Amino acid sequence: MRRHLLAVLVACVSIGGAAGAALSDGAPYEYAPTYAPARMNWSGFYLGAHLGGTWGSSTANGQTGVTLDDSWSYSPSGLVVGGTLGYQWQMGPLVYGIEGDLGNLGLAGSGGYYVPFGYDASTTTDAGFYLTIRGRVGVLVNGWILYITGGYIGADTTVSVLEACDIFCTTPTVSASNSSFRNGWTLGGGFEVPIEGAWSAKVEYLYYDIGSVSMTTPSTSSLGGNTWNVETDGSLVRAGINYRFNGFRFGQ
């Protein structure tokens, strides 16, 4: 047994000595090449698309005098889809710029209250086409951008109210609606990571407030002539992908 161990030890020493001699004599030694991933240049124009979901809160307040509490809240929601266009500057680890969106907000829902054997009312909120114009400021962390963003949001919104009288009514229902482009503000943040080449992916959260509208139902002998105020705000979460045109720059 000792002879076998001694033979192995001698062989290892011999191989090590031969390798050392080969290196000292200038014999070639191949190293496995290593490559560092290219860092993305975040400056320039970019174009992208996004997809996500939105949920919100609409609060209706009525000046009717029919019940002690003519007010309620409901939670519209929907699918968000659209496109993005922006421009960024990079200054060391700081990345800042302006970004805009066009798309469909997809926010829809309704709510109301009911007084047995007497009176009920409901309101509906439906927001479709939307746009944003926002500033964006972020920092690079291990090649990712962590950023905050905020600015303007507008949405094409229709709000309606329906009042109904259940018994002893000459006019059983009256309604009113308001269709307008609502202007508001938005604030949020997210992160963006390079994928390959000029492509990057992002995940983003935005809170938005598109204000309130007022409607007045027509006056009848049974009901109506009531003013309703409906206010809407909400949140959206979306994922997106962007392509950067780094050859088109200004202000560098």
C-alpha cells in the first residue's frame, strides 16, 4: 500500500514539474476568453408598447334630498394597452427625459343605492382613450434604471346617472350624462432593464386623478332636477418593451 501511495505522489510531482518547466520555457497556454456584456447607452429616442391593468374608485354625491345619504363609491377596472414615445439623456448614472403615452385606459364600472318601495339611483364611469405627458428621472443600478415619473394625464370619459322611482311615479326614470376629455395628473415609478441590443423591458406603476364632473337630471313631477358630482381616480400597473434609436440625439 505504501508503495502505491509513493508511486502516485511521485507521478503528481513529476507532472507538476513538467508543466512548470513548459510554462517557464514559453510554451503556449490557452485561457478561456471572457466577455463583459456591453452596457446600454440610454440616451436618445425610444419607441415602445405597454400592456397592463387598471383599477380605480369613483365617488358619486347627489344633492337630492330624497334620502339621508345620496352618496356611494364603486370600483371600475379594466385592461390598459397602448404605445410609448420618449427621449432620454444620460449623465453618468443619472438618466432623465420626457415620455408620452397613447392608448386605451379601459376603465369601466358602475354603482348605486336602492331604497325599497321608493327610489333608487346608479352612476356609471367609462374611460377609454388616454394620453400622458410625463417627466422621468432615474438612476442606474447594476445596469437597471430605477426611476420616478409624473406629469399630465387625460382620458376620454363618459359618466352617467340613472334615477328611478318604484311606485306612484308619473315619470319612472330620468337620466343625465357627461362625455368629456378629463384632464388630471399622474405620479408613479418603476424599473427598466436591458434585454439585448437596443431593446429594454420595464414594469411601471402609476397613480392618476382625472378630477370630477357634475350632471343634473331633468326635473319632473315625480323626481329629477337633481345634481350629481362624480369624482374618479385610480391606479395602473403595466409592463412594456422599448426600442432605442441611439443614433438620433440632441443636446449631447
